[in-house]
Amino acid sequence: MTDSDFLTTTRTFYDAIAEDYADLFRDELAGRPLERALLGVFAELVDGDGPVADLGCGPGRTTARLASLGLSVFGLDLSESMLAIARRENPGLRFEQGSMLELDLADGALAGALSFYSSIHTPVDRLPDLFAEFHRVLAADAPLLVAFQAGDEHRHHDRPFGHPVSLTFRRRLPEHLADLLTAAGFTLVSRTVREPDPALDETSPQAFLIARKPER
């Protein structure tokens, strides 16, 4: 699958389900105290008031959370329909359309970056390129938080909410992603895995890796 293929498939999927997705996950952080705590840790690791990017921001809920923690944050997403919701619900924040694999940012431009369940549609052979791009745009000592469903079995969603689209959600092994981050030049700060919460209709553990781009 080429970049164009999987990016187009991902964009089409989220454009179709954006409003339903946003309604379903409207209060997604309310029942996730660990996630809120880790976002707080990430915010404390950001040094200074430089820009922070929420990469794959969807409807902007996590972007808004980071802004409430005092970060100068903007969101980026492939889906214009998701971005329309993010702009509508967060008129004071900046949201841009683009691909995480080709960020329109200068080297070392970011004081921090977040990939909150947004790498799960990237084919495994492109993850080194993705993490290399994250490394490129981060300043020295800047933190990166990557969240994803943990496991080695993928989940395919076909016709969600009745829309004629489908997409594979790729689960990852935390040790594999940690190795890829290290190979991309990051230093791992923490590795957190929590068990699935039946109250949240989860079927797999949830993993969170925090890494830093080391000072040279």
C-alpha cells in the first residue's frame, strides 16, 4: 500500500464518521483518569512556551485539554470533517490539515508533540519514517507522547455507524514501539500500560510511551 492509498483511506473513513465519532467520544477523557494524569505529566515536561502539536487531533478534545494545561498547542489532522468539528468546538485554538509523515514545520520547531491514538493507521513499515519525522520537528529535550491500543491483533471496522467505509485499527506491542522510538533517536522516559476497562467498552490494554529528543 502506498502513502497515497492509506492516507486517502484514512481520510475518507474519518470524513464519513466525523460527527458520529465526535458525539460518541464527546466526554472521552472524563472516565479516563490515567490518561488525564499522563497528559498532565506531558505538559509538565514541555519546557517553556513554545508550540506543541497534537498530531492526528481528530475533533480536538485532547488539543483543548492540553490548552487548558497552559500549553501553546495546535492540532493537525488528515480529515477536514474532523477539523471542522475541532474548529467549531474550540474557536480559540488553531487546527490545520496535513499528514504526520510530512509536517510543514522547520527542524526543531516544536516544544512537544502528541500522537494520541493517531499512529494506529500507519503501516508498520512506515513507522520508522513517522518517528523520524517526529524527531526532526522536535527541539532538543522536547517530549513526545504516543498512545495506542496494545496487542498484536488488528481490528477491522466495517461500515461504522452505517457509513459505507472501512478501516483497520492496528494494535502495537509496547516493546516494539519503544524500540522504534529508540532507533529514531529518542530516549524513552516512561512506559505505561493499563488493562482494558469494560465500562469504556475496551477490548485491549491501552499503552502510553513518553520519550524525549535528547540534547546533543
